[in-house]
Amino acid sequence: MGRKGPDLRWGVERRLEFIEFHLYWEGGVNRADIKDYFGISVPQASNDLRQYQALAPKNIRYDRSQKRYLATDSFAPLFFKPDANRYLMQLRSLADGVLAREESWLSDLPSFDALPMPRRHVNPEILRVVLDSVRDGNSLAIRYQSLSLSHPKPIWRWITPHAFGFDGHRWHARAFCHIDRQYKDFLLPRILKTGGTGDAGAEPQEDHVWQEFTSVTLKPHPGLNEDQQRVVARDFGMKHGQAHVKVRLALLYYFLKRLGLDAEAERRDPREQHVVLAEPQAVDFALARAQYRADAA
């Protein structure tokens, strides 16, 4: 959101957004919160609070007993757009250990936890080399361990990476394979070593399956009653009982698999399979499976 203007430098505006974030999600903020997070002086933090009061006087009041600035009943955000996913993602990142407590904007944390998932190890040096190859448009030699029967041992191969994809659990590099002469997904943890670089030999625009998108339409499972369907529709942000999700063709199989969206979806227990395809005839399951087999290097 943000208030743009010559009178507000980016650093100041960022701190004003921080003040508003705390007012909205935690009900209040004090100078120490601002000072500790941004590493500024107490006088500067006081100036930021005074500036916020001047810009949004109906949003904030000082409570002498708590020695804390509190949100008023008429609070209306000026510098940020409240986003529940942003708040919950910070909790998730803290639970996963991805974000340190001092890096988060949250201070008054509720009791929380998240389902622990085995973390896929990606070598940062290998990721850096693949990133450089993507940016520079080069081909790259990699020593890769496939799980396919045709390559049970790790082999060296040339790839031309051009993008990264996340399937909900794992990150992969989308790349042209110069051995198989097709675009495939190479899981980053299975790249054991990197070698030299060379000419691209392939262009990102030629990866039509990556460049093209399809729309998948979801609806609540018909086995749910009307009230249950209504809450599922709300849960998935549906309009008129449907949600249209834009998906890259290269990620279609992963999307269908993660949500259990196959030809058997409507036969499953609706208490577990909450959504199904509204237009299953519009989804090419054979193409999605074939693409996955081609990409599962």
C-alpha cells in the first residue's frame, strides 16, 4: 500500500508501516519495538511515532499506564494492507526455523506450531552456480543423480536452466537437457556437482510447456451438504461456488497430485477430499502424467 511523496523517505515509510503492522496485529507498539528491529536511536523512534500520529491521528493513542501506543477503535490502515497470509507465513517461517525471531515483525507471539516436514537440503554453492547460469543464459555441466531406471548411477550431463519451480515440497530447475533433447525438471538436491559453462543451445521461449498456462476450475465436493460446501467455497476463495486457478502446464501434474484432483476425486470421502474438478473434461490427465514422466529426471 504505502503513502508516496517527497516528504517520506523509504526508510521512514518502512518504519511507519512497521508501526501500523504492530497496531493492527498486536494492538499496540512502543519505541523499543521500533528501536530494536531497525537499530535506530530512541529519539528517532520517538520521531517516527510522532510522525505517525500527525499523519493518522485517529489511528493511535498513548496509554500512560502501559507506556505503549495503542490502536484506536476507529483504526484504518494507511501504510499497509492487512494480509492474514503474510502474518501466518511469518509464524510458519518461525516454526520452520527459516526466519529468526529477531528478523520477524512479530513480537507478541501467540502459542503456535507447524507440522514438521523433512527439509530438502540444497547446497547453496550449487544453487548459486545454477542461478548464475540462468541469469547469464549459459548451459551448465552438472553431475546429476536420477531415480529413473535408465540412469541408476549419477552421470554428467549438460543442461540449459532458465527457471525454477516449486511443486509444494521440492524446488527444481527447469532446464533443457542436451542428452535427452527436451526440457525437464532437475531437482536441486540431486545436483551433486557443477562443472563448466557453455553456449545456451536452447532458448526459454522454446519451452512451450513452461510458457503456457491452463485454467483449472475447482468446486466443493458434491458429497458435502450445502453449509459445508459454502464454507469450503469460502475457504478456497470461490466465487459463485467455483475457483479458477491459473497453472503452468509444466506444473499441472504437481498441482493435481497435491490436491488429489484426479478422475477418482469425487469417489473419495468428502471429509478428506474437500474440492473436486468442476470441469474434469477440460483437464488432460494423460498429458499431465506424460509431462511428469518426461520431467522426472
